[in-house]
Amino acid sequence: PLGPSTVDADSLAPRTQSLDDSAALGEAMHRVLEWFSGPLGRSHPLLQLCASAAQMYGLDKRRSERLQAAVQAILSSADCAPLFDPQALLWAGNEVPVAWEGQDMRIDRLVQLREPDGVPSWWVLDYKLNAEPQRDADYREQLERYRRAVSALQPGERVRTFFITSQGRLIESAAPG
């Protein structure tokens, strides 16, 4: 078993800190978007929600500013903003738990909206700090699992999958085939 004497903690510190920084920033972004799109979210100023999440996740000034910029980019994006507007959605949920084929999954945001052709569809949304998450095979596979799970739970209904980046981009992850 590994113990304190088998690993030189100093040699791991910079990389571990970097991963922790990124994870904390990502979690804070998820939390602010969840709060904002919840029942009381719009009754609080967005900066207050960001400050609360920054404190909760121990973000320093630089990461707090990145959090504010990311949330602002997403919520002011012409493509993303409607996905957080309760008036534009037929149904919406955050951190939606789904069990499928023996896997427990949690979808960042799941919304149902009416497409321009009048047909309702489910949109599986996955938040990413990465500017180009569609290039990551693991991320694409994760969204495909979500798509299959929602399709199984909503047979015959249209299901689409998208990344929402911290730059405010909405990127569709096409179904295979």
C-alpha cells in the first residue's frame, strides 16, 4: 500500500494543484448554472451567485474572475441563453440522475423544447471548461451514453446532445452512424 513515505508529495504538488484548480472551477461553474436556472436563481444577482460558488469551492481571485467570465459568456450567448429561459422550455432539469444498462449517470442539464419544425425534442447538455470538447473521444462517448439512455427512457422522441463550453459555445455532438 502507498503511504506518505512511498510518494514524494512535493514532486506531485504542481500537477495535483492544477487538476484541483480546474476541477474546482468546473464544479463552481456547474453550481452557478444550476442555481441560476433553479426556482430562485433569477431572484439573486448573477455576481452574487458567482461569489457564493467561488467561496464554496475555494476559488482564488483569478479563478473567480474566470468563473464570472464563463457564466456570463454562457448566459449571454444567443445559442445558450434560451436553454436557461424557463419560458422557452417545455421541461428542464439540472444534475438529472439516470440509471441505464447498470450505469448510474448524472446529466448536467436536460431540457425539452420545441424545435423550429414544431416537434419537441430532448437536449442533453454537458458543461465543459474546454473550448473544444468535441475533440475528446471520452467526452463524445459520454454524451452518446446519455443520448442512448434518454432515448430509452423517451422512446420515439428526438434526443440531441450538446456541449456547452465556458466560452459560451453550443456544440452539437452528432449521433454515430
